[in-house]
Amino acid sequence: MNNSAPVITVRDLRMKFGDRYVLNGIDLEAYPGQIIGYIGPNGAGKSTTVKIMLGLVEGYTGEVSVLGASPSDGSVEYKKRIGYVPEVADIYDTLTAREYLTFIGELYGVPADEAESKAYRLMERFGLKEVFDVRIATFSKGMKQKVLLISSLLHNPDILFLDEPLSGLDANSVMVVKEVLALLAAQGKTIFYSSHIMDVVEKISHRIILLADGRIVADGSFEQLKGQVSGGSLEQIFNQLTGFNEHQDIAEQFVAIVQEV
């Protein structure tokens, strides 16, 4: 049991697109120092939940509180304490990394010279100092992902929302980012981590929340989730709790079609 006050509280969250509930009664609390793996099949409502917390989606019912503020109130103050890496980001790639990161830092209230200095030092740690003044349009996917990660951390946020943050990163960079997240959590930051890479979620998360059909079907540590089902890995647990156990049949049928002449 966490003795701190929750930094995120969600009660009976419901969101409808057309006649279908994408979220159908979500209840959760998140606390300082937690890395929460937020997982589920495509269309389960993961990104919608995060976008509601960020104030990017309206039209929901229920109670949502982030750092004591309700996104529906139109408050922007709490957003200064949040970092976000979306799964698909619109990045101003005609700018250089220096220009882009300084601009993002200023949006969060960091003075330009401080944002620029911090961005350069973070780019250097990622092995990217040589391209600090190069247009982002020329960057590889992995390089762009590193820029996005830096942009989400420039203002030292209290909550970090990450949607597939390791996309495009090489093995060494993945190890660095995993260690960074662990250190940030140890300092009391809350990290909301959404990914389809189950082995990473399994390894870094203190707590795993599994969504299926707009509802939470599991919430606990990896060890607690393992106790609920017979699966040994998070992928096996995921398949059992979401009712998806046809992957082998589908794969065999797929290959059979491929091999038709």
C-alpha cells in the first residue's frame, strides 16, 4: 500500500466513439515513484486514456484528476509538470535539434538559454552532439525518438507519459532509457508506460495495468499477475487475460496462404 497521495486518480471513466464504448468504467490511481505498464490489445483504449489525462480529448464522463487538476477545467498549469512521448509524433523536422528543443523548453517555461544548454548536454549523452545544429528531417527514426525523449524531460516533469518510447532505438540506447526511467522513478517521478514490447514492460514496471474491451482486467505487479493465471511470461498472461490464444493457428494459416502458388 502506497502512503503517498495519488498523483493521478480516475473514477468510472467512460468514453464513447459512435455507439461503442472505448473506455467502459476505468478506475485507477497512480502514485509517486511508480512505473506503470499500461498495456492491452489495439483498440483497448490505452491511448484514449492517456489523451484524456493530457487534456487532448473531451467528451468523457467520470472523474479524472492529474496533480490535483481536472483536464476538463481547461487548466494548463498541471501540464507544465507533465512530459509526453506519443506513439506517432508530429515533430517540426524543418528545425534543427537546437531550435526544436529550445522551442519546446520555452513552451514549458524553461528560459531559452537554459533549455538550449540542457538540450545540448542531453543530446551529448545520447551520442548526438554532432547533429545538434542539423535539421531533424535528416535524422533516422531512432535519432528522432531520442529527440522526442529529450523534449519530454527538458522541464523535469513529475509525470511522464510514454507511448512506445523505445521505437527505433538500438539495443544500447534501450538499456540507457530503461536505466533512466528506473532512476527517475527512484526520485519520485511517476511513469505511465504504454508498449507492445512485453518483455520490456515486464522488466521495468512496478505495476502492470491490462486493458481489454475498455475495462481493466488486471492490475498488479508482474508477480501478482502471474499468480492469477498459469502463464509464465507477460505475453502468456496477456494472451490468457485478453482471450487471445489463436496466434499459432493464425500464423499457420497465414504461412499456408503465403506458400500458395
